Amino acid sequence: MHLQILPVTAPKQPVKNENELVFGKQFSNRMFVMEYDRGTGWHSARIQPYGPFELDPAAMVFHYSQEIFEGLKAFRRPDGQIAMFRPEDNVARFNRSARRMCMPEVDEKFFLNAMLELIRLEADWVPHSEGTSLYIRPTMIATEPMLGVRPADQYLCYIILSPVGPYYKGGVAPVKIWISDFYVRAAEGGTGEAKTGGNYAASLYAAKEASESGYDQVLWLDAKEKRFVEEVGSMNMLFLYDGKIVTSPLKGTVLDGITRRSVLTLVKELGYEIEERALTVDEVMEGAENGRLEEAFGAGTAVVISPVGSFCYKDRCVQLGDGTPGKLTMELYNKLTSIQYGKQPDKHNWVTLL
Ligand code: COI
């Protein structure tokens, strides 16, 4: 498929004061778009000025949420070069999500090249300051106007770019996590593993309650027994428990996180044993009190590595260590970001330079 490049007539300038960058509020001048019609396949691939779409009010995405997305980042290195972190893994996951949501897959090579081309054209939007990056949001929506419940016959796939600072206002500061004993995010056989908007919409109510009570995030338990800790919507959870790294297995309810995968490689190299099993909520709460749970952190593209300061469950709260970020947590944050920003060699071949 040919990629058409359309001109931008009135370009905006990227923000000057990068300290003011927040997560996902500003967007660059261009976006990638392509369309799909059953029978024809993907067509009309183009990079065009960023702007609103005109969609029919009956477009199926508005009614039945047939939607998927991805999140990845481009980093500015000290020598000015731009690096992307494991982009082919995100594109592969985009297609896995598409399959689960009965949406058309994209040609991974074409899609990745189009993404790289978009970033090259928008290179000025990759910020320079420490802790900043260009967040890339590939998205696919069902556009066919139709109210019957079935997979749509028409789709729009697009990529937008947003220069970002830290996901949490406090940067790499310990977060206070509420473990919900009532709401659930994903059940076995459901769509928990797919990166689809509905999973996030379903999490909002509990997140709102958590925020109103002073918590930063909700940690979800399994839907069946409400006993095993799974993930925190915007990040996978990893625990340093009994000297080993413990994290939920990928059984369909937890997102197959690319940061999770990278962290597991790094901890293995540091000599830690890994247990892919779900900790019980009792292990978390008692472990924090008796010292078996030394550290806990979230891992995700947007948050990078997010240390946990405390967990609250029912009417009990426990603090991890002295409440400050754990030693291993910070070591992993530094290792991962050093590879992303080119301060350490990329011996795993995770980086694509533009
Ligand atoms: C990411 O880490 O890129 C995500 O997609 C999480 C998000 C919902 C902010």
C-alpha cells in the first residue's frame, strides 16, 4: 500500500517549557490514518494534518465499543537521536487485540514503517528534557453506521502523537494503592488481555471511588475468588516477595505488558528468581507487615516503573518498608530508562533508532 504524505498548512510549535508537559494533553501537527472496508481491505493510508474526524452518529464504535489501542514511546537521546522502545512488540499486540475484538489486522511491517515515518516528520515534537518522551497512540475504531450487534464492515485506524511528561503528577513517587474487594476488571474468558477501551471504561467507577478516598490507583483482584492480585489497569504489578520476583501469570485477564516483559528480563539478569503466579491479597497485606514483601512496583509504558508506597484493603492499610521507593525498584527504573535514553548499551536489541 502506498503511504501518501499531505502538507500541513498552519503548523503549531511544540511546547517550549517541557516542565509543563503533562500526560496526553497536547498533540503534534500530523497523524497517520488508513481506512478499511470489508472486501477491499486497508486503503487510503496517509499522513495528514492532525484534526477531528467526521463520523456517523451510528458508527458502531459509539454503540458497542469495538475499539483497540496501543501505547508506546519515542525518546530523545543526549546526542539528539530518536529511539523507539520495542515498537514491533506493540504492533504485534495491536494485532492480537484486533483478533480478540473481531477487527481487521494490520500489515505489521507497513504499519510500523508508517509509524516511524510519522515520527520522523514530527521529530521536533520529541521533547529533550529528562523524563519526557513522545507518546504514540495507535488506535482502531469501527466506523460502519449500523445498530445491529456484529463485527463492523468498516474501520478507521490512526496514530496520534503526544509529547509527555510523567504519567503521575508526583513523577517517580510512591503511589497509594487501593485493593478493591468488590469491583472487578476482567474475568477469565473476557477481554482483559486485549488493549480495548471498554476495559478502561469499566475501571473508571472504582478508580473514582479510590481517588475520592485519597488513593492513586486500584489494584484488581481476580473475578472468580477475589483473592489473587492481578493488575492495576494502567500497569502490571511486580512484587519482591521472599527475595523472588512474583507477578501474575498471563492467563487472559492481565495485559501482556511490554515493560513487564522487559523488567522480567532485567531482573533475571540481576540473578532474581521469577515466579509467575498470582500473590494472594493476604500475602500482600501480611507480607508488608512481616517483611516478606519488601518492594512492589507497577510497570507500564506510560508509567515506566511506579513504586508502591502502601496498599489498602477493606479497612486496613499497610506501608511497604519506610514508604519510600525500594532499592530494586529504582535500580530497574534507572536500568530501563538508561536503555531507552541511550545511556546504556542496548544488548537486548530493544531499541529502534530513527
Ligand atoms: C500505556 O502504558 O501506554 C497504557 O496504555 C496505559 C494507559 C491507559 C495510559
